[in-house]
Amino acid sequence: MASLVEELVAILKKEEKIYKKMLGYAEKKVQILVEANIVELEKITNAEQQSSDVLVSCSNKQIQLLKDIANVLGKGESEMTVTKLIDLLDSQPEMQEKLTIARNRLIETAKKVNEANEQNKILIEQAIELNNFEIALFKSLRQAPETANYDEHANNTRSLLGTSGFDAKQ
């Protein structure tokens, strides 16, 4: 049982390291988004994806360890969580403390990553809004005035202007 809990603590610490790595990526992404550096954004997104893949495998390992611990303790697999395990380790305060510290650090780091990702989400949404505004502005600059642009059926043609504003000869 103790070896399973030690392995669980090790997995939680590994997950925390991955989240710290992802926090670094999220912080770098802020400047990349501000600069609109698409090449760097693609690189950092690929690195984030690789970290996410490792995180998923760690999470699967954590779930399997919790199932194994539940079987050893004679508890239901589906109801075993790290928090419940901490509560069950009252008789082993040293192991309980290690597990509590690892869990709390992981939760805190994951919250920081989530906050950074929310900030990046807002930056991306603002960049999309700005691009949409610029596209609409560009279209409106090339669009002919809405008055007196009718075809033979009295429909508005919404025609576009030529590529230059002046074609005057001197």
C-alpha cells in the first residue's frame, strides 16, 4: 500500500512539473499573441500539445493507481480520489502530509495555467474581433456609395470601386 501511495505522490509531482512547463508556454504565448507571430505560435502550440499528451498518460496512471489503492483498501474504485485517500491515511501522518502537499501544489499550478489560458483566450478573441473589423473596414473602403447604384430592375448593385481612387491624367 505504501509503495502505491509513494508512486501516486511521484505521479502528482510529475504532473505538477508538466503544468509548470505549460504555464511557461502560456506566459510566452502572451507576447507571441501580442506580436501576432504566427510561426512562433505554431511552435509553442505544438510543444503544448506534446506536454498535454504526457499529462494525459500521467492522468491515466494516476487513475490506475487510485483503482489499485481502492482494491487494496477494499473500497469502490469509482469513488476513490486523492482527497478521499488523504482522509483515509489518518494513521499514517507522514504519507498523508506528502500526498496533501503534492495534491495542493498540483491544484495551485493547474489553476495558474487555467488563468493564463483564459487570458490568452481573451487575447485571441480580441485579435479575431480586430481582424473582422479591419476586413469590414477594407471592404467598406472599396464599396461604392449606396446611392444611385441601381441596375435595370431597380436593385442595389453594391458594386465595388476600382483599385485606385484617382485615375486622372496630367
